[in-house]
Amino acid sequence: MVFNHRAADACCSFMHGIYEVTLSFSPRIPEHTDLASRKRLSPRKAPTQERAKATVSAILEAGSQVLGRYGFADSTTDRIAKRAGVSIGTLYQYFPNKRSILHALAEVYLERLYGGLAEVVDMRLERRRPRSEVLRELVETALAFHVRAARLHAVLWDQALFTRKLRTKAAKRERSFGEKLQDGLGFSPVASYLAVHAINGVLLRHALERPDDIDSAELVDELVIMLNAIGRR
């Protein structure tokens, strides 16, 4: 067997990147964690009529813009309501506080990220595309997803996705996508675990920092090489 030094270097860079991501996205745990002082994180009511659904969508879209621009500490429900074009009373009909909006956005984040990546794998099964082509599209899709809203995604990881409830949901999504890599691309369980966290962790970090000495296209190429290498049984 020929030792692939390039793939090995990519794997080492990946593991260092995961370590750095873990350190940089340390969770912010609220000071008061007793039930009496903790505000509800779930929406107050679920919209049923189309007009109500449109209002909630507008609030979430405004929340993503405000939180991405100001960060969690400087974002307020007043700012979110104004950006959404609704009264503060209307906002409070659906969300008790800004953290509940953040948690709703985190759930949307998980659904869109892993739902979009799963579609790429499903298309491979339908069209019998080469695995290397599918892996490239997975990497490019994830990078584009993070680049579009990098600052918001940083807030989501910093403030929401390390909480127990959302971490459980994220883990479920990650396992589901990992299983899809196993079934659709023939990855082993270990390889799929590495792939899931490489695609999300390294690319999120790159989207946030955009280092001058790291070319995005070259990063995509190297990550695809690494995924091809670890995906071989």
C-alpha cells in the first residue's frame, strides 16, 4: 500500500481544526439555572394560519439578521421586532425572549445544514454519480452554507448549540447524516464520524476567519482528498 502523505497531512490539519473549533466555541451558560429564574426557551404558541406563519418567519429572519450583526449580547427583542416590521407585543405572542428566538434559529440551522447535505447524497444514489464528485459537492455546499451566515452561525454555536437540548438534537442529526454516508457512499462508522465533523467544523471555522493565507478552493480540494482517503475501507 502506498502511503498518501497529502491525505495524512490533511487529516492532521483536520484534527487540529476540530480542536481549535471546540476551544473557540465555548458555551455561554446563563448564571441563573434554577427553574424559577430560567425563562422559557420554547415558542409561546405555534402558528396555524398562513398569516401567523408568515409573521413567525419574518421574526426569525429578522432575528437571524440582528443576531448576526450585533451578536447575542447587543441584540434585543425591540431590534428584532423593528427589523421584522411587527410590534413588540406581536413578537411576544410567539417568543418570550431573544434566547427562544435564538434556539428556534438553531433548530432551523440544523435542519437546513444536514437536510441539504443529505439531499446531495440522495442525488448520488439516484444518478449513480462518482463518490469523489459527491464529496466535492458536499464540501462546497457546506462551505457556501456557512459563508452566507458565518457570524450568525458563530452566535448559534456560542450561545445555543452547546445546550443539552440542542446538543441532543444536533447529535441526532449528525448520526443520521453519518448513517447516510455509510449507506450511500460506503463509509465505515469511524470514517463517517470524521467526515461529518470535518465538513461542519473545519468549514465553519474557515468561513468565520477567512484567513488570507488559506485559499477556499484549495481548502475544498484538500478536504475532498482527505474524505476520499478516510472513506476507503
